Amino acid sequence: MAPKAKKSGSKKKKITKADRLKQILEEEEKRQKEEEEARVKYEKEEMERLEIQRIENEKLQKLEAKDLERRNEELEELYLLEACFPEAEKLKRDNRFLSQLIEKLKLILLETPPYDLQGKNIIQYQESILELQELLHLKFNRATEILLRQASTLADLDSGNMEKVIQDENVTLYIWANLKKNPRHRSIRFSETQTGFEIPRILATSDIALRLLHTHYDHVTPLSPVLTPSQEHFSIVTDFVKEEVKSVQTAVSKDLQEENKQENESNLVHEEETKAEGQGDVEEQMCPVQEEPEATKYEMEMKLLSETVSAAQELLLENASEKPYFLEENEVDLCQFTTLGGVYHLDILELPPQCKPMKGWMIVEILKEGLQKYTYPPETTEDLEAENVFPPIEVTLEVHENVIFFENPMVARWDAEGKQWKTDGISNVSYKSEERLITFNLETFCPVTLIQDAHINMPYQSWELRPLDVNKVLLTITTVFTELQIQIKENLCMLASIKVNNKNHSSILEEKWMTPVSFIIALKKAGLNIFPTGHSHLYVVINYKHPSVEVKAYRQMALLSSAFAFCWSKWNTACDSKKTVFQVREHLLKEEPIRNPNWTLLMFSGDRAQSLKINESSDAFSEALKEETEFHSTLYHMVKDFASQEAMRAVRRSNCQFVDSVCHMLLSTRLLSYS
């Protein structure tokens, strides 16, 4: 057996109780020392923090006191600057006139401020519009009847049927008369177009005519109710202003009476002196109390108008809390969707008696009842195979070239009984975007239209407002699908450029200057809707801002737009609804374009403006005040702290109509809530 290995190493030295106690005491002493050092350090840091906070609070209190001290002065100066808004409104009011044309009447209803509208006038205008639309439709029916009576003389040599296309700027009329009644001729395509029909055998053998009247405008959809606030809505504002006006009048009257009293006394003394000197009898004349000076009247009128305009602008941004009505099944929600490209009136008509030559005369039988519609399918049929006998009619339409659809359009038919657009009775919808052709099956002929989500370009991804020239700016709005550049000068707007999916897109609206209201209508008709309504927040996730804050921000941004650029900030969504955040920088016209300009981040609550310490690249939102800056009551005085004298001179030289137009466009797009 191998010998046992010897145990290596020695036994560990046993720790005595005294050593153990000594070790514990040392550790305890060390712990207490560390705790004491930590306590002293904490107390020191806390004292330093409290001291810093005390200094910051004192600094903020001083700034707030300074802001409060000059608040009235700044607001008074802002009021003088904002006099441009009632001045512009007065110019528009003086130039406004009535017209009996449909579009002009609609424009008046849209362009006239709510406080200038009276209920009886609204009803009168809308009734006139409906009467004119009815008259227009009767004229088209009359023209169609005259044309169809002569169908046999206008027949095509190849098919033997009549086909006619008549077009002008606003209307395209397609008429086909079935003269030959050939059962094999079921495919109808109008010459030089892709527009047409595939009709069933029963129609191909019937004495009928097909009419497609494409009105490039929509005169079928019921007129939207005009926003007309009750008289009580403005009573608070007007009563307040009237009280102020009354006090001013009283003060002016007292001053004038005092002046007249002194003047009368002076006249009496002078008269006595004149008599005493024996220079003849002078008839005593009493000076009546002078009427209110024209300047004072004008100031009071402008003050009242200014407050009313401001109240109307705020009303424009008020949101409704719920939908204005309940929808029936298959009814198109006209608060969510919009018609585009006009209305296609599809009719099957009974072919009227044809004119016949007789002894050098053209003889025609004129029916007393006039042009008659052909009922398809029949209203009463007990045939179980009616669907096979009266199948849907296939319709192919060319989408209007001036309309942009960002998604495949939907088709809706007009329900004449319910006075609404509906989506039932339509099937097999197919859209070819490149050819701009839409094909669908229709159970019965009736007016149809194409619809698109009215909020497809909302919310916006970004925006920028930049000066271009004296009283001229460029507003750029970027959405998911498009980028719009809008120029504004004086009281006009123009579409400068449009990109769809990052590619330039041509539009007939480019380079055409229009008034703001006409411009907004034109963009909507073209499918470029970037203008929220009072119900849009029900269909779009928005960054809600209080209307009074928005109105004040837009008005003051417009005032500064001649010399300052403004743009979107991601932090606008981080602050609450009573505050807005955006970027601003001075932008003089002589400057060269800057690749990476330095923007100042501002927060504005309607009655306080401040520069923020953070920037767009910061990790988190903070309302901390930027170093070496102050609070101000207005944006005007905030930017004045870092602006050049040249920039402020440019602001004060701004044209009132220009400022009003910029403000109108900002109010209409609601950039601070919808981006």
C-alpha cells in the first residue's frame, strides 16, 4: 500500500473575541464616519440647491414683476398694431356687393363675417341659390329635349344612332339616342373619350336616350348651414365695448363743455371790453356744445369692430362636441367626406318623336308633358328573374383632370327622396389611377358623385411661414401625401407649388391669385383640403389648443410675418392646451438662404411669451426659461428683444390687408392644433 500523503499547510489562526470586538468597533466607526460625511455632503448640496432655487425664484419674481409692470404698455402697443384687422375688415365690408350668380351668392355667405349676417338675408340668399339651380336644371332639360327631337338628323353613319358631346368650362353633356335598337349594340363609348356604358339587352332594344350631364361643380349637395351665432354671443363683447365707448363719450363731452364754458366766458369778457371801448354793438353769440369729433367716432367704431372681429375669429375655432345629425344606413357623412369632381347626372330618357321633312318643312310632334324619364327597372315587377332581365348598368367615367384623389375614390348616388348621398345600389367599383377611369355597376340611373375623406391630409406633419418680399409670405404645409406651398400677398393667395408623394404635380390653380375665401374653396374642390371644420376633431386625432390662445397666436404671428419666419415644433404636443410652442427667427429679405438656420423656441399662452431653454434636439420637454431672457405679454415684444431695428421697422410697415390675409389663412388651417 502506498504511504498516506501528509497534510499540507497549517491550521488557521483562531480569532480571539477581543480581535473580533475590535474589528466590529472599527467597522462601526467607519460606517458612522461615512454616514456623517454623506450627511454633511447632502446638507451642503441641499443648501446649495435651495440657494440656487432661491436665486432662481427671486430672478423669476423680478422678471414676472417686470413683465407685470410693462404689461399694460405692451398690450396697448399690441392693440395699436392689431388695428390692422378691423381696418382690413372695413375695407372688405366697403367693397362687398351682392350678385345673383350661384357661386357669387355662395361666396357671399362664406366670406361675410357672422356678425354681418342676418337670418333673413341668409334665407334669401339660399333660396336664390336653390331657385337658380332649379332654373339651370330646367334649361339643361330644355336643351336636351330640343337636341333629341333632331336625333335622326344627327345620326352617326356607322352605328345609325346619335351620339353627341357638348362641353364648356363648367359642364360636359353626353347624349346618346338609340335610333336603330340593335340588341347587339350594348357597348357605348363617346367619341374621343373613355366615358360610356354597358347596357342590358332590354335597353338596347328600347326607344330610349341616355344622358350624362357632368357638372364640374356640386349643386346637388344641400347647402351647409352657415355659422350664425345668436345675438347673445356677441352681447358680452359689444356691451363691454359700448360701456367703454359710453365712458369715453361722457369724458369727451365733459371736456368739450368745459372748453365751451371757458370760451363763452372769454367771449363775454371780450364783448364787454368791446362795448366799453365804444367800438359798436356786437351781437352776443352762444357757442353750442360741439359734436363728437370725427376722429373720436372713428376710434370708437374701430374699437367696437376690432373686438367683434376678434370674437368672430374665436368663434371660428370653437369645436362642436358631437356630430350635427344622426346618419341613416349607407348615408354618406358629409362632415367626414367631401364630394370631388362635380356631379354626374345619369338619366335614361324616353326618345321624343323625331322631326320629319315634309314639303320643305320640318314637322315635329311636341309632347305636352315635355321630356320624360324612362323608368329602369320598372317600379313594379313580379318576375322572379327580374335581376336577370333588369341587371345593373355598367358605367365608366373619366375623373376630372383637375381633381386629386390620394386614395381610390368612393362612389355615391343621390337619394332624391331623402336629400342625401348614399352608397347602396352601387357595386363592382374599379379605379385605374393612371388612366383616371372609374368603373362601377349601378342598379338604376341617378346622379352620382365621387367622394374622398375630407381629412385625408390631416393632421399635418410640419409647416413653415416665411417672408418672401414686402407684404408677401410663403406658407408651406407638409402632409402624409403632399406638400403645398401657398403664397400670400396683400389680400390675395396663390398656390405656388404642389408635390404628391415627393414628386412635383401640376395644377391649374398654380399662379392664379385669388381672395382667401375663393382660394380655400378652389383648393377644396381640387381635393387639396387642409382646412378643418368645426367637426373635424371628431375624425382626426388633434393636438387641441384653446381657441382664444390659437387666435391670439395667429393674429400676432401675422403681424410679425413681414420680417420673421415661424415653423412647427415637436414640443407643441408636449405642453397643455392653453400653451403653444413653435419656432421663430428673424428673416430679412436681403439675407441669403441659410442651410441650417438658428431658430428660437418660443412658448406662448395668449398673455405670456417666453423663450425656452430647450431646443428641438433636447431629450425632454421643459418650460424652463432660456438664460438671459425675459417674460413678455406679447409675441411682438418677445421677438423685439432679439430682433434688429430693421426687422421691427418692416413689421410696422406691414399692409393691413396683407396681415389680415395671413391671419385668415392661419385661422383656416389651424396649424397649432392640426400638426
